[in-house]
Amino acid sequence: MDSILMAIDPVALKLGPITVRWYGIIIACGIIIAYFIGQREMVKRGFGEDLLKDLLIWAVPISILCARIYYVTFEWPYYAAHPGEIIQIWHGGIAIHGALIGAFVTAIIFAKKRGISFWKLADVLAPSIIIGQIVGRWGNFMNQEAYGSIVERSFLESLHLPNWIIEQMNVQGFYHHPTFLYESFWNLVGLLILLLLRKINLRRGEIFLTYIIWYSFGRFFIEGLRTDSLLIGNLRMAQIVSLVGLVVGVALIIYRRLKIKPIVHYKDE
């Protein structure tokens, strides 16, 4: 049984010349789950039934493209020498910060074009975004990527992890921090907080900004454990972006509380 658990194949199935990888399946599942959760709340908050579909038609491909561009940009020396691999997104190599930037810019433009409040839209979809991240990190697990520095097997056992996770963190004979799991769990706690904040009925925009703050805070520390960080010099790019997100999120909450009138809450029309 252990030998089976130790051999997780990143390829789910092959259909002739077409290879279907678990990475893509899991990312797609994350998007689908996020859609159904978001759609229910969109209708509840007075948005049209087709609005989220219309947004995702643009946001999903743009986010994936931006995630790849972001990753390739900071790994350019490698891709300059291997240009044929730039489009091979199925091997991994997308950056969540690039995807988020692409999604946020798309949503801002979309909201302006449709004449709706970006902040209202962002508040409704914040839990869906973090659900996508919770599920998506398991795609990294299947690819044996986004892991942390070397640890002893006994450390992983002390976390009470099942053997199939422990052995998937055995990369070339060395066990590693399951940073994909740390982030997935951190985001799961964040999801529960966002859902609770819906009931509290915060001011408009603050659920989304809480998501930015929560994710950025956790990602900053988790990124410090990783061995595959995108770098600018000796600085980890994800930590820089996380610090910016944390500061901007807090600053916007303070600014909007002081300056934005009249006060509009999450459940207001």
C-alpha cells in the first residue's frame, strides 16, 4: 500500500496525444467550486444571474495569462534559453500574484463598463477567490512544487499528516515543508473569517480588503520557507508583493472610513 501512495503520478490520464494532468484538473475544479459559491451570493446581493459568467469569460483567461507572464518574467534567464517552454503552462509555473493582479484589473474595468460598484462586486467574490486558492494549491502538491526547505520525516509525522502527503514531500530523497498545505490551511481559516464578516455586515469594500490583508500576511511568512521563490536580486518577490498588499489593504480601510461618505454596508443595495 505504501508503495502505491508514494507514487503519485502528476498525469491523470492520456487520451491519445492529449495528456491530462492533475494540476489542470484541480485548478479547473477550484474555478468551478468558486463559481457556484460566488453565483449564489451574487444573485442574493442583487446582481444579474449572468453577470458572473460574463466576468469569468474575461477574468479566467486573463488571470491565467497574467500568472504565466508574471512567472516567466522573473524566471527570464531560464526561459530565454528555453523559449519553447514558455507556453508549457501544463508543467506548472504560474504565479498566484500575477493571476490576482490580472483578475483585479479585469474586475475593475468590467465593473466600470457595466456601471456597477467594484467594491460591492469584490466583497461578494472575495470568498470565491480564496476558495480557488485553497483548492488550487493542491495542484502544486500533485506536481511536487511550491514546497519548502528540507525537514526530517519525523517533523512531518509530528504534524499528523497522512503518509501520502508525507511521501509526496519526499523530493529526490529529502523531505520538505509542505508549504502548499500551510497556505491552503491558512486560506481555509481566512475563508471562515470572510464568511463571518458577511454576517457582521461591514462597510462596503472591507471584506475584500480583509481578504487582501489576511492572504498577504500569511503568504509573507509562508514564502520565507519556500525554496522556489521568484527573486529580484536576493529579495523574494512574493514577500515584496505581500508587504505592499498588507500596507495598501490597511491604508485603504483607514482612508475609506475617514473619507468615504455616505457609509454603505455589505448588505446595502
